[in-house]
Amino acid sequence: MGRHSCCVTQKLRKGLWSPEEDEKLFHYITRYGVGCWSSVPKLAGLQRCGKSCRLRWINYLRPDLKRGMFSQQEEELIMNLHEVLGNRWAQIAAQLPGRTDNEIKNFWNSYLKKKLMKQGIDPTTHKPLSELAVKETKNFCTDKASALQPTITCHEPTFLVNETTCYNSTAYEYDPNLSYFELGFDPNVYQSTLPNQFQPSFRQTQLDINSNSAFISMPNLTSFDFSDNSGSSNSSNISNYNGFQMVENAGVSWENENKLDVFQFQVNGMIKSEEEEIIIKQQRQQSSSSWHEEGVVQQLLHTQNSVDFSSYPLTSLSEDLTAENLDFYHHQI
DNA sequence: AACGCGGTCAACCGCCATGCC
DNA sequence: TGGCATGGCGGTTGACCGCGT
């Protein structure tokens, strides 16, 4: 097997993706889904090969990516899985929702591998290294390198999703006229640390892909349909508090790549049945310590500010997150 | 301030597997 | 059944960045 024909084709762009290209790809995939990757660039108006588009979507654009630092649990899981599976990154990634094989591979090579070597463990066999090897390893791994927890930069898609139509059935729709650049966002550091004048306006919505949650400023809508045409997914509503809405733990499973399935969907104040509520409360009590870490509630983007719920008492989040409380939190910022 | 070095990560390369004709 | 197109995967590369000198 030689190269793919798409790679041989002349005049195709290579290298880093521009925000405009991201917009085009995101727009196309969310609207039409993934059929044949080789036809995607042509239909989406991109001067890229299909393979490049696929990679860009999988590793960067798809909305269910977790991003950010790996948690201790994830780190341990990767270690354990690697011991069993070796460098089968795709299989390892399958056990870590929201993480890509590329991301895990990079994390392994840049951090975990060195950490194991420093501990005198052969990263390939996960067996103790010989004394000589340990000595060599210690010489190889400087204190600086091995003690380093990798700093992971969150590169976010450099465009915004139009809230009125995103998550619309099989696809999102987005407004290509809105971009972080136009809004004053540095796409590399766009998080809520930006000055107020550079925060998005009220009507703009951010897909919070740092977590499995989406917080959506949307004063006019009262419900949200997450279902796709396959009929296999759930449909849910969004709660509405004082002019903004939030979806909690709304994640998107892309197992079939072009299907938009919502998993573990919960909505504050709109839990459908008492039974569900009990189950959810039990789950929260069991995992309250990792609640935030799992990305369930990380960020609320509203008006011109964001709320970090990491300081909010998590176990009582469901009960206490009333409109009044949210109002209170907004007044705090 | 300029330079070099090392680390990180997005993207590419090349191979393999699979499905279709 | 063989050839081709395509998707998937792991290894590798190179641009970029931060830090130290």
C-alpha cells in the first residue's frame, strides 16, 4: 500500500488549521454528519485531504472532547491500561471518554513514561528496571523533566456556535460570522480570564468542551431537543433560570461519529421523575469528590462573566442551584 | 535582548485492515 | 479473487513556547 490518493493530490493545504477551515469543517460535519471522509473536503470547501479533515474532527473539533489536565484517576487508568494493552492508544482512549488516542499518546510520551522511569519502572514492561538501568534512567531524566506535570494548553475551536440552533437534531448549526477573533478572544487562551470587554455578548453561546456540560445563554428558549433522527438517543430539556439556561452533564457520544447521542443527561430542576432524582442524588453522593473533576460542572458562561462552580458545595448542587442562588452568584462576580 | 535547549502537541506519514466492485 | 478506495492506527515530525543562560 502506498500513499492515499488524497495525499498525492497537488495543491492541498497542510499544516496547522486556520479558524476559517475549522469553521467550514465544523459547519459541514455538524450539519451533514460524516459520510465519506474523502468527499468531505470538497463538499465543505476545504483544500485538505479527507484524512486531514477526519483527524482534525476527531482530535480537535468534535464537541465531546474533554481537554485540559488529566485527572489522577485518568492517569492511573492509563497506566493500568497500558500495562495490559501496550501502545494500543485507540483502545486505551476508548476507556477514557472525551480523550483522544493522540492526546493520550502525547501524555504518555511526555509525562507518564518519564514518571515511570523515574520510579524505576520500565515503561514498556511495567516491571522494575535493573539497578544499572535505574541509574541510567535517573541520569536521563533530569529532576526538572521528571517532576514536571505537563502544562496542557487548551486550544479551543476558534468559533462560536449560534445558540438558537446548536444541538439541533442531527446537527449543530453555527453562525460563522461569530469568531473568537472578532469577539476579542485569543483562541488559545480564550477562557474566562479575559477582560469583560472581550467576553462574548449575552446572545452568544459557548460550547463548553472542557467538560461534559454546556451552559447556554438563551433567554427565549424553554426546551432543547437533543434527539437525532436515529431515534436511539434521548431527548431532553434545558432548565431556564432568569434568562439563562444550563445543561448539566450533557455530553455527546460520537461513537458513530455522525450521530449525536446524549448520554447521562440531567437537567437541574427538570429531572423527569422522582426515581431519577434519587438515582442522581445517590450518584452525586458517591462521587461528590470527583464531581467537578469529571467535568460535570465546570463553567457557566453568562452575560459577560463566568462562574466557577468548583468552589460550590457539590453535594448540594442539585438542590441549591435555584434561580435565586444563581442570581446571587452572578452578583458576586 | 538574544540565543539555545528541551518539552509539548497538532498534524503528518506510512502501514494495515476492511469493504466494495 | 484481486485491485482499489477508504478508514484506522501508531510512530514520527516540526512548529511553537517557556525557561535558563
